[in-house]
Amino acid sequence: MKKKDNRSNKYIAYLFRSIASVYLIKNENRFKIIAYQNAADSIEKMTQEIYDIWRDGNLEKVPNIGHNLASYLNEYFKSGKSDHFEQILKRIPQSVFEFMKIPGIGPKKAYKLAKTLNIIEAKDCIEKLKKSALKGIIAKIPEFGQKSQDSILNSINLYKKKSVLINRMPMPYAYDQAQLILNYLKKNKDIKRIDILGSLRRKTETIGDIDISVEIDLKNTKNIIDYFLKYPKKIDIDNSGVKKASIIVFPNIRIDLRVQSKKQYGSMLQYLTGSKLHNIKLREYALKKGYSLSEYSIKNINTKKETFFDNEKNFYNFLNLQYIPPEIREGTNEIELAINNKIPKLIELKDIKGDLHIHSNYDLKPSHDLGRNSYLDIFKKANELNYSYIGFADHNPKITNLKENEIIDILKKRKDYIYKIFDKNKNNKVQRFIGLEVDILNNGNIAIPEKAIDYVDYLIVAIHSLFNMNKKDMTNRILKALNNPKVKILAHPTGRLFGKRDGYDLDFEKIFETCKKQKVALEINSWPERLDLSYDLVRVGIQNSNKFIINTDSHATYHMDYLKYGMYVAKKAFATKNDIINSYNLNDFIKWIRG
DNA sequence: GCCGTTTTCGGCCCGACTGTTTTCAGTCG
């Protein structure tokens, strides 16, 4: 178990960052330090396990991993350790790496504290540091002072609280939090415009902190910052200056605010939206064209002439780039596409014409939970959402409690019932389909008798048990289930739940191939804690010509509004209408579901 | 230590805030 952890992307990234820190402390060449940090960034962002890539002999194809790092990693994966890495890490006390986990303490301060206070071992080092602070020893260390000591104490307390909470929140949760501060800021009449920026604007699946910018007259800066710092939910102020401020709100969410005038607001939007990697690549691209970018302007390096932008579109166009939507600014290949005017028209919420994964309260003695609303309630909601079609996808009847003929009977009665209640709504513009979400059993069979399938229009299959199978067995289990011709959708393909359960490992090359062959759509599940499949895998699927469907997995009608979250995932994956089955008009949709 | 539309050598994104040694290093995004 431990061995496997030491091969994970997360651990390797941590290892590289630790080495970068040692080099920083030892005043090594700063570009060497950056190289290790860049390698860590790359590994952290990858979908595939770096260990698997090594096994396939492709290490040097990973961005920011060159000949040297590849050879060290080769030794590390082969023998379980690397002399090179160990020699470097041995050069400083282990406590340093623990101290650096405390906000505001970086490599140099951590090293200075460890050395001066003679705290060497990792064990209990934070407690020892706290004791030194309480005794007032830290304030007497050169380059530290009373304020540093207070700040360290404060940070230790925050760090301890945070360590028992989830570090990143699901994007929909951050979205709600952001609405609260937005409502507060809107009450200030001197704020002319408010934008949510950063990862929340890019709609990444989990969010670390919330970034906000406001457009104001700069003469009001101090008042606005003060107003922000008085936000009632604030539990701490992280920093505040003349251009930005950061507060911590309950329960430990950091909110950053930037202020800017209209004249430079476009540059600010672009800068604060990120991602960091997108901005670095954009700035490198601009440098080659003779421009230096900042959050204030674009500066001509030769003439020193500055150009200002009040909107982002002009900012990108000035650099001869197509406008790049925030959702895809992740530093993959969006800049290359924008140079060649090749950024596709991405999917929008208004393109969505139906939702095919909705649970009702119709009691078919299901294997898992019922929904809370009736078919008619769901139907009414679909009308409100202007959908053209909709699918009822209750869980299959529980096979351990029921005989085969009982299950067939239940599904027949359900079909009759749905036909009966919708007869009087014949002229309605929403077309309904009868679906069923069926468990994939441990052996890959699906949890419904063959004869019962006649009573549904389509099947959704999903894993709901034995999540800890190994990659090969789990892949085969799912592949087997996909072979039934009535199976049209593979729901929440990895089974992940943010903060609760990592997804199971699958061989997606095989899953994608079989889904394509069987014309099965992979689901993008919009449930806030799932957002499954993840956008990077959806993108791989799209490049492989797979089709996807954005569903809500609703268990109550108000859940049907969550579809936007799945749509964001699709958008981040560069999805167009062509890639998303439930953007098809009714006729094309029927062709697919019957095909 | 990485990387390549000017380059296999010579570059490597840009700026805010804090505390302290009051001019700048350290940290962060």
C-alpha cells in the first residue's frame, strides 16, 4: 500500500517540490529550481499515472521532464529509491518540509526556524514550533520579529483547523459561497462591476479559493477595500494593500479581491482568470512577439509603449489571437488553436435539449434510493427548462429480494403506468423515454432479466458496488456490461465522490473503444460531488470521436438545475454540440437511442 | 534542469504584500 502511494503523481510532485525547496535554501541556480517546480506542476495536472507512463517507456514525453529527471525517476521506480533524490533531501532537516505546510512559511524561513530553534525531526515539530512562538523565542530571531511570531502562531492554528477539512471544495459549492460575497459587494454603490475570476470562472472541478475583481473609480479604493474587509462572514484577514486584499471566511475559505479602474479592467480580468499555466504560456508567446504582459497592460518591449484594455476580447485580439473562453484556459494547446483560429464553438447550456438520468419516487422496489418527485413533477420541470425530451431512469428492482418474473412484472406495470399518465399529455412538446439505471454486477452481468428489457427504451449501466477492484478486472467488468444492445449510457464512469471516494482505475483506451463500437454514450454526471467523467478524460474521448451525454442523476426536481455543472465539464473538454448527444434535436436523438 | 517558428546555447512570466536589516528578500498567486 505504502509503496503504491510513493509512486503516485501526488507524491512525485511533492518530492520534486521538496527538492526545489532544498535547492532554494542552498541558493542553487534559480532556473534549476523552476525546472523542478515545472515538472511537479506537469505531473500534478496529468490524468495518467506517471508510474504507468514510466512503465511504457514514455517519461521524456511528459512536458518539463527531460533527460535528467527521467533517468532519476527511472532509478526511483525501478528500485524504489533514488540516490540522487535522497542525497539532496538529506541536506536539510526533515522538520523543514513540515514547516513549509504552514501558510506564510516558505523554504528559507522554514530552514532558518529549524536551524535556529534546533528542531530537526519531523515528529511533533509543529508543536515544538508553536511552543517556541508562545515563549516569544521566534520574535528574537534575526529577520523575524513580533509580527512574524504572531503571524506564525495564527497560521499554525489555521493550518490545524484546515487539516481536518477538505482542502478543495467541489466547484458548485464554491459557486454558492461566491454568490454570498457577491450579494454583499453589490450593496456598495461605488462598485460598478463585479466578476468571479480564477478557477471558479474557469469552472475547474474543485476550487481552492475564490477570486473576485471589482471595477471602481480608483479614488474609492480605500473605501472599497475597507468594505470588503468588513464582510460579516470573515473570520480572518490574510493581507490587505492598496490593490488587493484577502480574507478568510467560515469554514476556512480564502477570498481574494482585486480592484481596478475601467481603463485597465480587461487586463485584470485576463490576468486573474488564469490559469497560471495559461498565463505563463501566453506571456512567453507575447515575449516572442515583442510584448510584455501584465495585469495592467500590454507593453511593447522596444518602444516601452503601453496599451490598455477594458475588455478581454480586445486583449487577445491585440496579440493576434482568437478570443479564448475562460473554461479552456488551462495551458494545454488553447493558444496554438487560437493562433490558427481553430477554437471550436463550445457547447452552451441553451444547446441542451434533454436530461436522461432522472430518478422518480415510483416505487419499483429499487436496489438503491428512490427520487423524491413523481413522473409528472419531473415532466413539468422539463417543460420549464424548455427541454424536447426527457428520460426516467429509476434504479433497477433489487434482484436479491425478487424473483425474475416479479421483476418483469414490476417493469411491465411501470411502463403501463407511464403510458397511462402521459396519454393525456400527448400534445406536449416534451417527449418522454422510459429508461432504467441498472447495476453492473461483480461478474459484469447486468442486474435485470433479459425479458424485462422489453419494457424500457434504454438502459443506463453503472457500478454501484465493489469499488475497489483492480484496474484490469474493473475494466473487463464494465466492458462486458457494455455489450448489451439496449445499453446506451455508461453512468458516472469512474465512481468518484469528491472528498469521499477516489474513482476506480479504468483502462480508458479500452472503454472508449468499446463505447464507440457499441454506440454507447459516456455520461458526464452533473452531480456536484461527482462531475464524473472528468474534463481531461472527456477531452481524450472527444479526440477519439466518442459521444457524451450530460445528465443530472436527479433525485428531486430541483436537482435538474445542476445540469449546468456537467455542461461546464463538457465545455472544459472543448466539447461542441456534435459531441454531446443531448444537444441533438428530437429526431437525431431518437435515431441514436434506437440505433 | 528544460526547451526550440531566431536558438542544441542561452534563454527561462510578472507583480503585490509583508516584515524588517528602511531597501529588499521571502512568500504567494
